[in-house]
Amino acid sequence: MENRIQRAVELFMQGYGCCQSVVCAFADLYGLDEEMALKVCAGFGGGVGRMRMMCGTVSALVILAGLEKGQTKGEDREGKAACYQLVRQLLETFKQRNGSIICAELLKMQGVKAETNTAQPDERNAEYYRIRPCARKVESAARVFAEYLDSQNTYYNKVYEKTTIISSHDA
């Protein structure tokens, strides 16, 4: 799991958004290719379209919860409830560790002014990475999800299933 957490941080440091970075680190477990994950998550950066609302890393946790437990039938109220419960669990854990789930609040805690008057993303440079807490939030969200998977043995089951499927095709 540490590899996935580090992968999320590496993606962020390469210029991808917070949400993109976290989801891409786990996307393969759900049969989601990296390009599609990047596209699906692209609009969540900067607290959703740079509006500084829900942090992109938190949006990633919501997406991953949906991939993990999302219902696929409209009438499946139990499935919806299970997904919503997982979302609440993941977001509460993130909030306890980071103080908020809101992008503007997380930035303000670090003394960073949360600009919302433009959709233009900030330039990624040494100063950007020095003053922003974003890489640490990416790591935190990835860790929250990795810990959830570890607690459910989901990760190991999915890896085993993939290995079994690959092995059976090779035979």
C-alpha cells in the first residue's frame, strides 16, 4: 500500500490535480485505466473547478468509495446506504487528521490565500510546493483509503483476483 500512497504524491508532484493523483493511485484495482481516471477527476482540482470548495483529495475519496461500494441499480437503497456510510467514514477520518475537508480552509490553515476569482490554475513551481499543503493532503487521503482497504482485506482480494485471472489466461 505504501507504493500506492507514494504514487499519489508522485503524480501530484508531476502536475496532476489532487483528485487525479489519489484516484489514479488506486484506479487499476477497479479496472479503471489511468487516462479515464485522469479525465473523470480533472474537474475536481482546486476544490472543484478552483472554487475552493471540497478539497480535491476528499473528492477522490468519494470517487473511490463509489468504485468500492457504489450501487448500480437505482432502487438499491441498501447499496446506496453502504456507499454513503463508507463516504462518511473516509471523510470523517480525513477531517480528523487534517482539520477540514474544505479546500479554502485547508489552505487558510497554512496561511495561503484561497483565490477563487479565476479558473486559471497556479503555476507549479518551487514556491507553490513550498507554501501549499496539497502534497501532504494527497498523501493523507491516499493513506486513509489504503488503511480502509487494508482493514477490509479488499486490496489483497483484488490483487489475488487479478493474479488468478492473469494466471488462468496464461495456462
